[in-house]
Amino acid sequence: MEFAIEIDNLNVRFPARGSTVQALDGLSLRVGLGEAVGFIGPNGAGKTTAIHVLLGFIEPSSGHAKIFGQDSRQSVARERIGYLPEHPDTYRFLTGRELLRMAGKLFLMKEKNLRERIDAVLRLVDIEQAADRRIGTYSKGMLQRICLAQALINNPDLVILDEPTGGLDPLGRMDIRKLIARLRDEGKTVFFSSHELSEVELVCDRVAMLARGRLVAEGPVTDLVAPGESLERFFLRTVAGPQSEQRATPTSREMGNRKQKGHRP
Ligand SMILES: Nc1ncnc2c1ncn2[C@@H]1O[C@H](COP(=O)(O)OP(=O)(O)OP(=O)(O)O)[C@@H](O)[C@H]1O
Ligand SMILES: [Mg+2]
């Protein structure tokens, strides 16, 4: 099987006041072509660090990461990636359309193709009405959308989104959910981190859960959670122990029955 992402025994240590922080601790993970995989875990678990290694932003202390079979440190591995950072920001003096034009030029897109693609991604993230306004006048959610449009300008085969629904209202979150489903239906691979577990549940083929830099659970949601359990409750049970389950509020979803029993690696 060909994989979009292959991570093998990845370790990342950061220096911290005379000691080190082990941000990733022997992480191994695979994402198959055309899968939508949710990357979840508590704050500080190492999700963004893993994504940064995939994008070649940081060098791992040891281990390997590959994109479509190429070492992630090679720039050719990143040509097929679209990436939305955790805290998206961009050139605020440009209009949305100008930003997308600049991004397309960086990918050496031809004029006619570029014009069509700009219109398509503006439609996709539903920000056509503000396309000719300066980004400096955008709201936080609008900024998120235009940065997402930028991530998609090159029609990437692998879309990596670091908390794409952060800062979005419920409608915006639903739009992102639809977008992820649409990208997956188009055969793209989507790897995204999120704390919105009810949404992750709805849109993912599989989840990978990280805690303290280690993979603590991985698989289809229906395989992981117990019958009648939500992903949120599973998260609390797995990451913080049984007492924390009482903190989870039951949802209507939890009243329904799940057929398969879960397992952990
Ligand atoms: N540049 C850095 N220098 C030192 N420590 C770092 C650096 N980047 C990340 N860390 C540490 O590595 C650990 C993992 O951080 P990371 O940002 O990957 O977590 P995360 O899972 O993305 O968390 P969140 O859900 O809050 O975004 C944390 O302890 C963090 O403080
Ligand atoms: Mg993060």
C-alpha cells in the first residue's frame, strides 16, 4: 500500500533551560492515500511538532518522516502538500485575491489556470464576497478561510490542517467539515489536528491520538470507543484516567448504541 504519510520512530527534543523537552517520543504513524485522519491529543502533546517535521520546518532528533515516499526534508516532498498553520496569518496589506495570486505564482501556475483556480478556492471557502478587500479588514474567521484557500491553491494531494476550526463559528466549523469530506471524496488525503472531538468523529476515517509525544490510540472511531461512548469520553478515559470521565457531559450521541467494541494499540 502506498502511504501519503509515513512516520517512523520519530523523536524530537527541544532544549529548555539546561534540560530538554521530549516533544515526540518514538512516534510511528501511517496515513494511507485518500484517508481523512484526525490528529488529536491534549495541549502540548506534540501534534504541531509532528506536523512541523512533516513540513520540514524542524529536524527530528532521530527517526524518519516521509511524504508520498520521499523524505520530508526534501523540498520535492512538499510540492503536493497544502498546509494551514495553527495560527494563520499573512500579508494583511494584500486583498484576498492578490494573496491567492501570489501563492499561485509561487507554484508557477499559468495565468488562465490561476484565474480559474482562484475563483474555485474562493468559492470553496466561501469568501468570494470579501475577495477584493484588504486582508487587514478581515475578521478572524475570514482570515482563517483565506489562509485555507491559499493552502488549497495548488490543488494539493495531501492537505495538512493544524486546528482548522479554531476561531470559527458553528457555521464555519460545519463548512470546514464539509470541505474535509469533499477533499476526501476527491481522493485527497487530509491530516488535521483538532480539539473539536465531536467534529473529528463526524468527518474522519481514522483518528490518531497523541499524549506526551506518544501515540496512545489509533484507528477508526467505531473501533476505539466503547458502545454508547463518545470520542470525547474515550479521550478523557485514555489521556487523563477514569476519574476525568465524570467531567464529560453525556451527549445525545452517547445514548445511541455503537456496534463495535474498541481496542487500543
Ligand atoms: N520551539 C520549541 N522550543 C521548545 N519547546 C517546544 C518548542 N515547540 C514545541 N515545544 C514543546 O513541545 C511540546 C509539544 O508542543 P506542540 O506545540 O507540538 O503541542 P500540540 O500538541 O500542538 O499542542 P496544542 O494542542 O496546544 O497546539 C510542548 O511541551 C511544547 O512546549
Ligand atoms: Mg498545536
